[in-house]
Amino acid sequence: MLSSDVVVIGGGQAGLAAAFYLRRAGIDHVVLDAQPVPGGAWPLTWTSLRLFSVARHSSLPGWPMPSFADGYPTAQHVVDYLTAYEKRYDIPVQRPVHVASVTRDGDRLLVHTDSGTWTARHVISATGTWWRPFRPLLDLPSRQLHTVDYRDPLQFAGQKVVVVGGGNSGAQIAADLVPHTDLTWMTRRPPRYMPDEIDGKALFDIATRHGSVSELGDIVAVPTVREARDNGLLGAVPMDLAALSRADAVVWCTGFRPALSHLAPLRLRDTEGRVAVDGTTAVDEPRLHLLGYGGWTGPASATLIGVGPTAKATVAKITASIRP
């Protein structure tokens, strides 16, 4: 059996931020990442994806993201940054390692993987949500995809495509597809665009102060979305089952759920699939910490800029427990 004071599950931005502070605190730790390459979910996003903020406002703790010459950074720029971040701080990532479950064993937690079992004093779960897309259960003749499956508009060239979802992913993918397809964009309510001057840095500041940004709208008007909207190409229509059935393809941009199946043996999740937390620490299992899942684990904690403060607080709590 392998042993570490802290096992971090997930090698994306949240896991790397936690590892940065664990390294700085001198806490023995290991990061177990199921993916074969660095970057978390970022290598799997669509090719035209851009961040909401310029590089200097999209950084993990310790090292600013290198500048990007053409406005908002691409997903590949993020992958390059996270890859270099691992090397810069010599983060002890083991990959690919799939974590099957976490169980209790006296005063330790056991992390069961496909390559062995780790025993730990604390576990940080940083698996995110990308790996658990929410897909409506509809029997349609159309080809059905989710945000996680979408890569490039050319794979749909000339087809009738319906994009469903009134959030950022729905708007960005619809804007990506509109020049190449016969596009219909369906939303439950008229799209709510945030003011054009709002970017990721402003959203982080607002979320940190107020805890919510929902009153501003649902969609950040990044340049591609703004251009399509201003040219009258992003008109949305209500949900229409007949139109869904006539489409060649439906892209469901319907969000995600926390990827927490590995925590099932601990029996901590509520009916919504979440774990009750005090900060990021599980209320009913104080040796477990959940990092980077969204507002319920810290303001803007699912973002590059937002995960740092919660990672710092998490490691401070762990350090106080290990070194009282």
C-alpha cells in the first residue's frame, strides 16, 4: 500500500492550485490524474474556445499565465500553461491513474485506484464537472451530442443543427456553427447577455463580493458571440420537439454535474449529488476536501483565477490539522 499525507484526485487547474500550496507548506502529497496528458479538461474542448479574460487575469497561484498576443487566450494556450506549470513547480503528478473509490480506514482515508491503493491523512477531490455532462433523455432520430463532444463546425457543414442551451457554451457553439450550418438555437427563455464590458476578471470580483453573478445575465459577450449577435445571427427560439426531430444533429449545451462517483462509499452526497461543505471541507468527513466545483465550493472556484483562494484556504486547514 502506498502512503501520502495528502492525495489530490484530479490534475486539472484545481488540483494544480492545491499542489502549489501543499508544496509551499512542505506537506507530503501526490496528485492522481486520470488523463494521459496535462491540462485537465482543456485539451478536450472545442477548437475555437476562448477564455473570458486576458491572460494576466486567468492565472493560477504563483506564476502568471504568459501573455497571449491575440486578445483572450485559446484553450491550447491554457493547456500549454498548465503543462508548464506542472514542470515549473515539479508537481508530483501520476498519470494516467483512475481513482475508483475513497473509503475510510480508521484515522486514514483509502484511495483505491487501478494501479494500487493509497492511504492518506487528507484527500482533496478536484475532479471537476466536465466528466459528468447532463444529457436530456429524449428519443430522437437526430444525432445527439453534448458540449463535451463538440470540436469543430466543419464536421457539421451544410447540416441542419440545433444547439440547445442559453448559457455560455450554447452561445459560443451556436456562434461557431452559424456560418457553416443551417442553425437553430433553442433556449428555455430569451438569451440574457451580460454587459459587453464584463469579462472573467469582473465576474470573479463580483462573485467574490456578492457570491452570485446571475443578476447580470447568463452569457458573457466574447467577441465571436458579440459579432454574431450584433449581425442578427443569434436569434433564439423556444424549445420545439418537432424541430429537434427534423435536425441532422442536436448539440445539448445543458451543463454538468459534479463528478463525484469515487466518493460514493463515503455516503456524503445529497439528493442533488453534492456534498455538504464548510468552506471546502466535507461537513461529515473533515479529512475530505472538495475543490473547484463551482460556487458551492468557493466563489468562482471552477475558474482559473478563482480556484487559487479556495485552494490556499483548503491547504491552510489541512496544514493546521497535520501540524497543530
